[in-house]
Amino acid sequence: PGGGGRMLSAKFRAAVLGLLALSLDNSRQLVRGSALSLTNASPAGALGLALRIPSRTWTGTQQLRGEASCLALRGGVEKRSESDSNVSGLTDVSFDTHTPSEFEALDFTAEDMAGVPTGLSKEQVMQEMLDGRPEMMLPAHLNRTKASGANKAVAGENASDSGDSEDEDDRNDSAEYLHGIEEVRDGTVRLFPYLVLGGGNAAGYALKELLGPGGVQGKEVCLISDEKYLPYERPALSKGYMLGKAPSPENGGFLCNSEKFYAESGIDARLCSRVTKVDLARRLLFVESTRFGKEWEDVVAFKKLLFATGCRPRALEVPGASLRNILYCRNVEDVDRITKLVQSPPGGGEKANALVVGGGYIGLEVSACLAQLGVPTTLLVRGEHLLPHLFTAEMSVFFERLWAEKGVAIIKGHEVARFEGMVGNVTTAVLEDGQELACDICVVGIGSVPNAELLREAGVKVDGRGAVLVDEELRTSARDVWAVGDVVAFPAKGRGGEQRQQEHVTHARASGAFAAKAMADGAGSVGDAAQSAQSGEVYTYLPMFYSRVDAWGLSWRFFGEAVGEVKVVGDVQSGTFSAFWIQGSALIGALHCTLGASDAGEGGFAVLRRIVESKAELSAAALAAFSLCPSLEEVEALLAK
């Protein structure tokens, strides 16, 4: 307030909007081009509100000049008479604070319009100049407003048939994004240059890259996530968080970016929001949200979309699988339910009986956590050994023995046929051979399913498993849509360009950052000449997996591809060993495991990565000498020869 043109705080602006709302009725009529002036109504500093309504219908040349401190109202046009100067017919008003110089910019004179890109509607020009609020008002009658210039796609009319790429870009940047949105319930739409959909590692690291040095402004970016927390590091769920050694994301624990990052950047983070439909023709996302404590619907427009929805756990589909306390491990709420049951066993006993189904990463890490929490735990594995796509039978024997020593009973070669329960809670898992396992808690980890249905239904290409197909720049088959993380199948360099899915946090981080950079650079749009600006940069990723159980002193890491002949260095059963996968004469994969005091620690893992990245071609003598190498350093020296 006053002559300084200061920006008002968000809290104060919300209060003003609340006061204004008290004077509005439900006629859903809007006045565009009005201005609200804040003045000191009394020496005590009480604030007064004065609403000025233009006496004529707004046109492209109407001047919107106000006092030094104003809130600019924007919305639709309704016919007003000279005498109509009250606010009884005004609803759904959106406003922004602006300095005097910014109000000068709202003068739509011919001179001012000369600098406006062709094809933009007046509504979009208003949005570009008034960008402080996260919503732009869009009454139903504006759905068919005609765009200025030669582009008339907004009105549903045919534009020039020349097929010019410049005309196509104009249409993409026009109010065509907002045309014909009958599905809007509350009349609000905001167009974002960059929209990130997802709440995990890929989304978090994409945002970090987008707003990094030379990146974009936070106000240009919208994050939509069905999580109630900002994007967080999911690996912590089956490690420190389940053990109670890490704070929740609500308290700042294991976030990909700090809360300060979001507060200072101005990113519009829309949490507790589930996208129900993607309209690629109009570049719209339809959203169901509970982020304000009630259910409501929203529509968001975008210019560029980064799809980072990840995967969901594969459901165990057997009779009784809907009983309570049969759980999965994907998000914070899942782990909270598991730990709550551990602390208060549903059977009323001192300790719960836990069954973990699945011998992969989730099964191993969750069963290790439950054992550390003192819960009697059984690990049920359908195959004959753990992690069969990576571990050899000899390696599996070591891990089985270690888990058994720590209190986890392992049953191999069997699977659940049905669950039985009492009062709606699971009590028993019946195996296919009739064996019965008592359990108060069952955690299932039997694989995953890509969350790609939204893009598939929008016409984007997916593979046979349902993962989104992307090219070497992580672009989908749709214009200006990238996909990253677990949900994609990308060309794998190590397998001759074969499209493959990589479900690991390192890929999520790397692919999210890579695609975000492409978006911010303006490159990568299908059919866009600007894609050449990326100078041939493509996404390359060295497959990597790791796991650790800190309390047991166990840590292992793998790089590359687990195919071909396996050469082992060290004693597998001691828990400190290395293994190398060799195809033909090429070394293509390597694993290093340590138990107790590490012989090399992180340094050993760095050596391992260098060995795989060297893509060494091995002579017959080198192959024969592998088993004689006492350490990773000796292996690296051997390969150097």
C-alpha cells in the first residue's frame, strides 16, 4: 500500500481475496479490466477496498491504468451499462499485485501490441502480464473466444492451409490450449510452460535441473503429484525410514529438494492431485484434487510435459488378497502402516508374525528391516534362489545364510495359493502344496507395473509390458512430451539399442535431469527444428543396482549387464567378493559385495564402475588370470595390460 508499489505478501493477498469474495454472488459473471485499489481508510491503518468497474465492454485497446498500489482483476466480459457500478454481479475473481510500470504494460495500444507474438488471444496476453496467481479465470463463454491475427484456431475456424511450421507453432502457443474446455467445473485454468507429473526421484531431480544454473524460472513450472509430500527419495522407505531412523518427508526427511527450494523458487506444487486424463491435442491435464482438504476438480494447460509417474507394485491376485494387513511398499503411507502393525500387532500378541512374499529387492530389504525390528519373519520365494536375474546360485546361498542367521526363515520354490482371515484381517497364508503359514502382516514384493495408462490412452506408444517408449533423448511419440524413470523403456546402449526398462533410483535421477535439461534448452520437440540445438546429446545410462543393510555391515553394488560367463574374485561365502560377467571376450558387468569391515568401501565401488566403463576386451590369458586376482585393484591392473 502507498506509493511504493510494493508486492503484497501471499497471506495478505489471500485475505483480500476473502474480503472481496464476501461481496460476490453466484451469478458467475466476470468483469475484465477492473482494478482494485488499496488505500489507508483511517489513520489507524485499516485497509479499505475500492473496486473500479469500466463503464464499457473491454476491448483490445482499453487502457488498464491504476494507482501505484493495485490488484488487477481479470476474467471474462459481461455487458455493463454506464450505471452498473456495483459488484453484485462479480464472481470467481482472480487478481495480482503490480507496480505502476507493470500497469503501463497493460495498455493494449497498437504500439504495445506490436511486440506481442501473433496468434495470442487477449486472454493469453493478460495471463502473460499478470502472472502472480496460479490460476487464470476461464468462464464458459471464453472457450470460443477468437484469437487475434490470422490464427483463428481458438474459434474452431480453419487456419491457413499452408502447413507452415511457423503457423503451427503459433497455434501451439495460442489459446487453442484452452479452447472448448466444457469439463472445467470451477472455471479456472493456468497455462504452464513446463509441467512435471510425478512425485518420486525422477520428478524431484527434474525440478532440480529445470531450476539449476541457466534454467527456467520457478513460476513457469508446475508439479502435479498424487502424493501428499514433495518428491522424496524412495530408497529410504525400505531402509532407514522403516527402521525409524529417518524423519518423514513431512519433517524434511529424505526430500529430493528441500522445502526451502520450493518456497524460494516459486514452483506451483500441486500435491494430493491425481490426473485422470491427458488431452494431448489441447495440451491439458484433468485433475482430481484434495489438496485443500476437500475434493475438487481442476484443469491445467501445459506447453511441455515431463511424465515421471513411475511404477506401482504388482498385486498378488489370489483369493483373500483383499484382507486387511496385506500390504505393499511404495510410499510413506505404506511404510507407516507396516510399522504401525509392528508396534501394535493385530492379533493382540506381543509380536506380530510377518510374511514377506517375493525374493527381489523389496523382499530382501523389507524382511531385513522386520528382522531388525524383532519381528518373526518368513520370506517366501517362488524360485529356487534369490534375485535370479542377478545372483548366481552360489551368491544366493551366501545371502540366504546371512538372512537366516539374522532370524529370517526362507521358504523357496513355493507360492501363495490363498489367504485366510478373521474379522477381515489376514491370519494365514495357504501355499500351493497346502502348507499353512501364520501371519498378522503380509508384505508383497513381486514386481511392478508401469503407471503409463494416462499416456497410453492419449495415444502415446508403449511396449508390450506397458512401459512408455522413448527415444535416445527420452522423448515420447507425442510432441513436447518427455517420459523418465521407471515408467519408460529407453534404447539401452549396452544391448545394441534394445528398448528396456530400468527400475532403479540412479536411472530415475539421471533420466529426470537429462529430460529436464532438454526441455529447458528448448530442444527435443518432435518435428521441431530446435532439436538440433542439442548437438546430438543422447541419454546414456550404465545400469546399476545396489542394496545395503547397515546394521549387518552388508553392502553390494552392481554395474552393467548380468549376462554371459561369471568370473568370481574372492570368497563368496565370506561375504566379501567380486563377480564379473563376460560375454565373448568383453567384460560387460561387475558386482562387488562387502560384509563387515569393507576392504575398499566407496573406493572399491568406484574401481568397479571404472572397470565396467572401460569395456575391456579380454585375452585368453587375462580370462585365465581372473581367479588369481586377490582384489579389485588387481583386476583393474590386469585389464590395463
